[in-house]
Amino acid sequence: MTDFQSLGLSESLLQAITENGYDTPTPIQQQSIPLILNGSDLMGLAQTGTGKTAAFGLPLIDRLLIEGGKPAQRGTRALILAPTRELVNQIAKSLVSFLKNTHLRVTPVVGGVSINGQIRKLSKGTDILVATPGRLLDLVDRDAVDLASASYLVLDEADQMLDLGFIHALRRIASLVSKDRQTLLFSATMPKQINDLARSYLRDPERVEVAPAGKTADKITQSVHFMDQKAKTSFLLNQLQDQPNDMSLVFCRTKHGAERLMRKLAQSGISAGSIHGNKSQGQRERAIRDLREGTINVLVATDVAARGIDIPGVSHVYNFELPEVAEAYVHRIGRTARAGAEGEAVALCAPEEIGLFRQIEKLIGIDIEVASGEVPPMSAASGRQKRSGGNGGGKRPQQHKQSSSGDNDNRARARAQRRKRPQGRRNAA
Ligand code: AMP
């Protein structure tokens, strides 16, 4: 078995890795770390929970330590971009845990909090800047940060950044970072737009892949229960009451739907919280901490708010409503079975969601086990034209060929996505 010693990392970092409790590198770490240490650009196709933060973070830190030197005023030596506030904070926290015995500084910058403190911190310069694209450009426009000195650029969860409408921001940011840089791009899925992005910004990239695009983690047991939309709340309540010690994430399509469901669960005695675009940064962080620490057992979430967050110990992911686009299903259920643990993904599918359900099965390439209910006919999907707003993930529609009712559904979804995208972007930054 490969160990961290054989990957070429320096001694001080190996010590920090041991102190962090990591024994063996995960597959994405085994593949990526030597390539990044060699100076290659890299395109990593990896799901959440595979250890990709350390896969790019460890060699990045190693190189910065070896290169030595200090950041210029308002400068940064490395720039990491991620789609959401939660993910930025999580990446920064993870990097800090490897930096205990070094002089390197990590600075996270996200929207939703005062910009003045960030401007002050950046005035001294930083070694690693972790940012959401929107807030970073605000800081660039205020002359608070100079990206020209960054010789490393990491794009994490690149597919999600595109989905949130950050493409122009990414192009602008990439043009501000030194041309003579090493660029690393990580994405859970690899749609054509990501390939195009990689072609524009990466030089002869090495490609690493730990699970085929759209494939779900092996250790997740998946099932589906078919039922009417209005039967879902009491079904979920029963499931949660039957397993009071589980740690569950419940996904809804809209922020209002998520809030309503959380209230109903709480009224029935379930200790539940919620994260979605209407919650402040502080509220979101508190809810995630409450779940982590066991103060609550259930977190009701929308896609954007939950994307990329790392909560060890999540045993169940409920798809209370199926996502608008199949790929979001893979991201949702990737919240369980993290770092080698086992997990269950339970989908509740109403007749009008059958088209979405079939698209999910097609994407992941398996038939999900039917645990209860009658499988509705595909014709039931045609009634599903009413779309609500909210931050359901902002994904592009899939181009799957299917029956005429499915095509109608795709067109309706495309319209809904076009309406939704700007809102999703605001929520995330
Ligand atoms: P990530 O995919 O980077 O969000 O990581 C998912 C989880 O796996 C985090 O809780 C990490 O701390 C943990 N992790 C990452 N690499 C390792 C490793 N080599 N050994 C054990 N845990 C790890």
C-alpha cells in the first residue's frame, strides 16, 4: 500500500499529516500529489469526500515552503477559488491544520461578511488566499488585492462554479493571475464547458480520475420510495423517528420548502436545523456545527448551501424532492459515506418526478432499488411544469433524449434554470 512518505512530500509536512490522523493517502491523493509536486497542471475528476482538499493542499503547501519568501503587500502566492462560503471556510480550515509549525498564512474571503476586515488582512499580503469568485472581484475592484503575484491557481468544484454563473468572473480572475503559474482544476463532473475551461487555462494538464463522472460512491446504499408529494412529510417523519440516532441530511428544492419542512419536523419533536440562501453566514455555520456536534440530528438543506460541505458521520441523505438536474443527485448523496464510511441515500419520488428519477438512473448507470410504492408511468412526468424559484442548484439541463413528455420537461427545466441562475449566484457568493 502506498504511504504518504513515498509521495515526495517534505518531512515537516509528513509530521503534520500524522498529527492530523491521516495514515494512508486516498486514491486522489496518491495520484495527484506527485504530479503537483512535479509542477504539472492538473485536471482532477473527483467526487466530494474523496480527500481532494489535501490532494491539492498538501503539495501546494510543500512547494510554498520550499520556495520560501514572503508575500508582497496586497499580494498572494497562491489562489484557491471555490463556489460557496462554506467550502471556502472548510478548505481554509483544512489547510490551517497542516500549517501549525510553519510561517505560512491562509486567508479566506467570502461574501456575506464585512469587506473591511478582509481588506485590512490582505493589506499585509497572504501566502494562500481562498475565495469565492464574487467577493474576490469586489476586493480586486477596490484595489485591496493584487493577483499578479500568485503562481498557483486552484479551481475547486469547477462544475459548481460554472453552474452558479461564475464563468465571467473566472475568466477575469484567470487573466489577473500570473501567466507563469501552475493551475489545478477539480470537478466532480466533467461536462463540455469544464473541458473548454481546462483547454483555455491549463497547460498540458495531467488528468486524474478516482471515480467515473456521474458515478456514485461505492459505499452508498441507494433506494427509492414512490409516493404522492403530500405523503412525503409524514413518511420522512416516520423514518427519522424510527432512527433517532442517525445523522441525516434532507434535500429540498427551494429555500422556502426547506424552511417549511424543517419547521414541521421540529414541531414533531425532531431536532432539526436548516441551511439555505435565506440564512445568514453565521446561521449556516451554526447549523453545520450543530449537526457535527450532535446538537441536532437532521439538517434540511438546498443544493447550493450544502454543496461541498464536509460533515463526517452523516449516515443518511434523503432526497425529499429530486433535484432539477441529475448531476446534483450525485453531489447530494456524496454528503454521506465520506472518507470510507458507509451511508444510505433515500429518494422520495412523486409521480411527477419520474422523469427526473429516470435521468438520475441513466446518469449513475444503475437501477436504484425500489423500497416501496408503485413505479409511476413516464406519462406522469408531463404534469410537472410548475416550477418554484429558490436556489435548487442552478444546473444546466441535461441533453438526454427521451420521450416527448421528457423533452417538454427538459424545455421547462431550461426555462426555469435561465430564470434561476442569477439568484443562485447571489445566494452563493
Ligand atoms: P474532502 O474530500 O477533501 O472534503 O475530504 C473528505 C474528508 O476526508 C475530510 O474529513 C478529510 O479530513 C478526510 N481525509 C482526507 N484525506 C484523508 C486521509 N488520507 N486519511 C483519512 N482521512 C482523510
